[in-house]
Amino acid sequence: ENPFRLGVYRVYSEVPTSDRSAKDVTAYDKMYDIINSDVSDWYNTLLPNADSTVTLKEFRDSFATHFGIEQEEITLPNDSMTIERTIEPSQLSGKDVIFAICEINGCFGHIGRDGKLKYVILDNTSEYIISNYKSATYEDFETQAISKLQIRQEENDIGVIVGSGDNCYIIQDNFLVYGKGTTELTSIANNIYSIISNVVYRPFDADVVGNPCIEVGDYIS
């Protein structure tokens, strides 16, 4: 009477099992359409000239609308940054665009169970306790906290650096920040650093009894 939605998918194939008692179904959510699409026409329409600009919020809103996807309501760390026409694409994959958007905001793109495009930001402010599992193995270490962030255009480029520790996270060759000056890049880097510098985790592998309340990116123990 009160169904729980596990997701919104398009079925690509269904094959009966050998005993014909069930079907093996292959289905994908809308991220499949995003990462397998050429969006160069969309990019060239949104930013037609060298002096064309939009905010990152307008950029991602237009991108989602191009695919007919609704986004979750969220303000990302660098939503107000200016996006300019920095490339001249004859081909541009949706995968590269969604990766660039998420990387420059310290998050991960994900299609939620409601079919909306979500931006998953990792944190450890709340947690799920998993006590009902079949097996679990885990490492005897936690990852080091990120203590420095560098944004650069290519490997030999200095770019900008924020933080002063030894564990550096590098953002390289993100076309959304090509040509930006030191002041703007530093502001962008500080916004990302404030999001990712608090995340540590212990690598693990577990076979658990499914709990549909747990979602991608949740902090568990």
C-alpha cells in the first residue's frame, strides 16, 4: 500500500534465466544518458562567443534542462563562479561536463531514487550503524585528511595552492577554470578545500542485508 521507490530506470535488455523462472534485467538511470551523450551543440549554444559568460549555477541548470532532468535543490560551493567559453569543442561528452562540474565543487554526481540529479557531498556528521551483515572486511588504517589543494591547468603548471600540509589533492585540466587569474582561482580552491578537507574514511568491503534507507555517500559504521 505504501511502496518504496528504489529508483527510476530505463530497461535496456531482459533475458530469461535458464530455468525460465525469472529474467535478468539490465537497466540504467539517467546518468547513463548523460555520460554517453555528445553535448557540444548544447555548449556552443549556451556559450556562443568568446565573451559569453554564465554562472556555474546557470551552467548546471542549463545542462540538466538539456537532458530533461530535474535537480535537487542545493547551493554548491562554487555556484557563483563565472563560466566562460574556454574550449572550442566539435565533440564534448556529457561525462566530461558532469565530472568538471562536480570536481570543481568537491562533490559527486548521482541520480537519486526520485530520478533527480543530486550532488553528493561527503561528511561524517551523521551515521548509520550496520549490525546485520553476512561478512565484512576492513583495513587497519584510515585515509589521511586532505591538507592541501592545488588547482592547475597541466602537470608542470603551479596554478594555485591552498593549505600547507603534505597530503595534496590536485585538480588538473578542468576546462571550467581555464584562463582564470590567481585571485579567482584561490577563492574557488578555498571553497572546495572547505568541503573535502574534513573527509576521512576506512576502506572496507561488506556483504550486508539490504537497507533501502542507506543511500550513496552515507557515513556508516
